[in-house]
Amino acid sequence: MRLDRDTLIRIAGDITERDLGDEIIVIKNSGSEFHTFRDTALDIWKKAHEGLSAGELLAFVMKEYSVAEDQAWQDLVAFLHDLDDKKLIRD
């Protein structure tokens, strides 16, 4: 996935989610793997449902967690690439 601040982040359509309050379980319908998100990952996952750009997610992370832009971007890109590798987001 080509990723820059203008890239729209969209959740894949073939997943099932179970929100347990302080964590969410995501299952890819075409497989048997499940993924659990907590804390910052949970917050980013929920915001990604709003169809935000990577830059908008970055602004959210910086504001919510009072983290420097460079570090926030580096961590966000790593997380989004991980989601892409697991086919949980689409471009």
C-alpha cells in the first residue's frame, strides 16, 4: 500500500468485529485468524471507520496522546502497514 498523509484509510469489507469495550476483536471472514486491538490501536481502528486520511489519523493521535509528529507518523505508518499486510484495510 502506498501511504502518505492524503491516503484514505478504509476498513476491509469482509471482516467481523466484536467490540468488548476496552478491546475489539477483528476476524477476517475468509480466514481463521483473529486480531485484538487495545489502547491506541483500538482508538485508531475506531477512527479509521470514519474514512479519515492518514493525515487526519495522525492529527488525532498527536492530539489524543500528546506525541511529537515525527514519532506519531512513524508509529502510525507501521500500524497501518501491519493492518494492510493482514488485509484488514484496503486502498
